Amino acid sequence: MAKVTDTVAALALPVVESAGCKLWDVEYVKEAGSWFLRVYIDKEGGVSINDCEAISRPLSDLLDQADPIEGSYTFEVSSAGADRALKKPEHFAAFLGAEVEIKLYRPREGRKEFVGVLKGFQDGNVTLEIDGDQTVFTKQEIALVRLYLRV
């Protein structure tokens, strides 16, 4: 049986593309006792509230028809965001050379967060250049990788 996120992604892709956007990610998560289905989109020049609305309405109808999720959930369509999480190989490929932040499950060298330039991604392992040195973080130790925004 296909995962909920894969089923929703297959339903969402044509709707998202017809609105002139790209499907970034789909997540189905439980937060504070409630289930949330989130579809993240991206577009050259940025995503507007109108883009989210243009996708949300028809996709909501498709989800009602296909009924891929048992029980109730909150459905959201939003921008992937400037500090978007990188999860898939194509995400990492698109942002090679960009500054990213890695959060670890357990401390390494006394800390759980590292910022550096994304130099590579292979089999879930991420290579960052930090202060001129290349450091490899293994898939098993990485909790999150996302674009880093300097404030």
C-alpha cells in the first residue's frame, strides 16, 4: 500500500503544475493531538496567497473524492519558505553551494547545530564546508537540513 504522502503527491502534482508552481513536498504529521496534511509549493519569484488558494480548492475536492486518509485532518497548502527543509536528493542538488543549517539528533563536538556551505549529498550523507574544512554528516545523525537565512 502506498504511503499517504505519496498518494497525495500524485494527486497534487497536476493541480500544482497547472497553477504554474512546483510541488516541493507533502507531509502528513500529528501535532498537538491533531493530524495535518501539508502540501508545500514553490514558484520562481515566490509563492503568493493566491497561488496557495488556486491549488487548495481543487486539490481539496480531489482529496475528498479519492479519500486517501481515514479520519479527520487539517489540510494546508503553503510556500516551501525561504528557510525550507531539504529532504530529497533533488532538493540538495538544487541548492549545492548554498548556505544550510544542519540539526543533529545528538551533539557532535558539544553542539547539535552547524551552518556551512552545502558541498555534497550522497546516500543521505551531507557534506558541508565549515570555516574552510569539509565535514560529512551521516544520514543517521541528521535530524534536519534546511536553508540558512542570515538575519
